[in-house]
Amino acid sequence: MIHPSDDLPRRAILSGSEFEERIGYARAVVDGDRVHVSGTTGFDYTTMTISDDVVEQAEQCLRNIGSALAEAGCTFADVVRVRYLLPDRADFEPCWPVLRRCFGEVRPAATMMVCGLADPRMRIEIEVDARRPATAGRPASSVSSPSE
């Protein structure tokens, strides 16, 4: 039996982050109808800078994720799973309004974990899994981006 996504190729999406090359991973991988976005931090990959503010980092994480999802043919409305990784659990609640703008209507399965991150400047990392829409010409979602 042929699975409906078997004819869809596996494809890596790169953001241009120096970490992708140095470590050996992709920002996202499209595998059939599934999109797996790597743990994404608040670095602005064009300048390789990161804010000291956790809320600004969360906003940048979501911009970076939104770009990867768009390249994969998805929006935040297609996200089915999200993981939040933070070194300090007290930083999570201040991010809730930003996270709610992207995920409040979508309601993906979610987990928050307290753990160390690769760089001490990183205060939040977000990872998502999405399912690509069945029809390529689907209208854009009404779910807001983090900057709205």
C-alpha cells in the first residue's frame, strides 16, 4: 500500500544560521506532509544578534519559525506540536502573550521544559511540528504572526 505522502520528497530548509553548518542540521525538514522545525532560538540570523529580553527572543523565535513554515508551505495554523525550552522557568509566563498570538486559536499539543541551552545568551528555544495542508492553494490562515 502506498502512503499518501510517499510521493512527496524529503527536503531540508536552511535559515542561514551559522549553527546549521557548524553543527550539521537544518532549520526544518519537510518529510511528506510533515514539517519538523528544529529548536529555534531568538537569534536574528541576518545579523547573528540576540536580544537580552526573553519576550523579544520569543518574538524572534516565532519569526524564524514562521519563515521556515512558510518555506515549507505551512502557517502557524498547521502546527500540531510545540515544545518550549527555557533555562529559567520564571521566563516562561512573560512570553505567554506572544505565544498565544501564534498558538491560541491553533491549540497544538505543547510541552515546556526547563533545561540548559547551547549559549548562555539564549533564554528560550521553541521547536514545532506541523502538518502540511492537503491543498497547495489553500487561503492564508487568520492566525496572527508574533509581530501583529
